[in-house]
Amino acid sequence: MITINIEKKLKAYSGQQWLKINREFIDGSIIKIYGPSGAGKTTFLKIIAGLATPEKGFIKVDNTIWLDTTTETSLSPQKRCIGFVFQDYALFPNMTVREHLEYATKDTQWINRLLTIGKLETLSTHKPGHLSGGQQQRLAILRALAIKPKLLLMDEPFSALDHDMKMVLIDDLKVLFAELRLTVLIVTHHPQELAGLGNDELEIATN
């Protein structure tokens, strides 16, 4: 179980706004997060990952407190062991596709399986600069999964994929998520396109 109760100030053209989330997420659930631009969807993921700090907040995962601003407790991002798919991919320009995965795990069988799921097995020696936007996005997803996290955060993870590739990848990921018993939070502008990943949703509105 993941328990989150946070409040974070947001910069906005219309003045001061607040991101306020008070929610519990059941282990193994897949939650689609949507809302208007500037509402704080990406910031919400960064707070969970430990990459941003709210003015006030509490995050507890199972029996471990990740964040408690009242006691100034904040577990480091490394100790949270989260898989994060960034909107801009955040790939290493000098690493090949395979090296990105080897950086996270030494399990060759797992690496090969991920490459097959991402349809990148024939591109394993290529660096990001020689990949298309869709291929880079798939690599970012695979890298996040390489550590076999228990919590996966995905920020617009399918935006660069065409419809057919997106549907095939979602089907494969759904199997993988169930196998790993992953809890997944996905920021998307089009939650209806991800219907195959379940019905749990979280709308983030401006406050």
C-alpha cells in the first residue's frame, strides 16, 4: 500500500497554485494520472521519486516512511528504488542501448527479454543519437524496468509511438507489470488510449 498526502506550491502564470494529493494506491494497481497543463502531474511523480520536495507532506510505502515533512524525514531517491520514465527520456548519449540496461542490471536473460519487448534487439549497439524518438522512448521504458522496481513512474511514456506500436507494447507491458506485481503511475493526456491497462485514474486539478 502506498499512502500519499502532500501539498506543493506551483508556479503559474495566473498566480500561486497548489498541488494537493491525498490518496492511497493498492499494490499492483495501475493508475492513469491526467489533468490540465501546469496542474502538477510531473511534479507529483518527482515528489514520489524524491526529486522534488513538497511544503507539506507524508509518503509511506508499505511499512517504510519515504517522506514526512513534520520530522524532516526524506528517503533518498536511490533508496526508494523507483523506476522512472522521464518525459524527455534522460538517456545517456554515450551509452549504447544495451549499455543502458547493463548499467541497471547484469541479468543478461532479463536484458534480452526487455530488448525483445521493446523491439530493440537489432539496435542494441546503437547510441540514442542514432535512434528515432519512438525508439528512444522505448529504451527509456526498458531502462526503468531493468532494475525490476516495485513502483514505476511514467511521464507521458507513449507519446512518441504510433498507434500500432503503442498497442503492442502496452499488451506486453501489462503482462510484465503483472509478473513483477508492479504498482504503476502513468501521466497521460489521453487516459482513454490506455484502457487496456485498467480503469484506475487520478485527476489532478489546479487549486
